[in-house]
Amino acid sequence: MSIVGTGVDLAEVTRVRAAIEHPRTGARFLARVFTDRERAYAESRGHGRFESYAARFAAKEATMKALGVGWGRHATWLDIEVVRPSDGRPAIVLRGRTALTAAAAGIVRLHLALTHTAALALAQVIAER
């Protein structure tokens, strides 16, 4: 295995919260960016839900960077999902166009690290071939 890409992203919790709570576009933002499972996980966090949303947003951006693509033709928000397997470590699951993009690049594994404070969420993704 060799590293073929890395991505890092930093998201401001207040900006993600503002997007979610926007009276006209908040529901659309949630539906366009986060999967049902991601929304269920974040909402289960109670008071810390906005930090969880921000960390997932950062993870999606970091994944696109690790794949060497931006949002659009080669990767979409909902094709990148942050999951919590039984071991508790966050992981990335790719679907659709994004999975095809990764496969075309020979990427077989993604490593994800997340951290956040009340103000900032950071994600790092490493792509392996």
C-alpha cells in the first residue's frame, strides 16, 4: 500500500450551525450535504450536534481533497458518508460517482481522523492505493 492523497479541512462550527438553522435553506442544506445516518448520529449528540455536523462537513471536504477532486462531477456530498463502526473509530464510506472516482485512481482505503472543539472541527483523510 502507498499513500496517494491526503486531505485536511477545518470547519467553523458557527458557520455550519448558521447554515443548518437558516429559516429558508437550512432543511435543504441538511438534505443535500448529510445522509440520513449522519443526521441521526449528529442529532443523537444533543448539545454537541453542531460540532458533529461540522466534523462531518470537514470530513467530506477532506475526502474530496484526498481524492484530488472537488464537489461536482467526480464527487458529491451524499456519496461520502462518515460512519461509526462498532470499534468506535470514524470511517468513510464512498458510494456512487465518488466511489467510481476513487476506484479509477486505484484508491482502496481511506483513513479518517476527526477532532473538534466548540468552535472548530478538523478532519484529515489519507488515501491509499
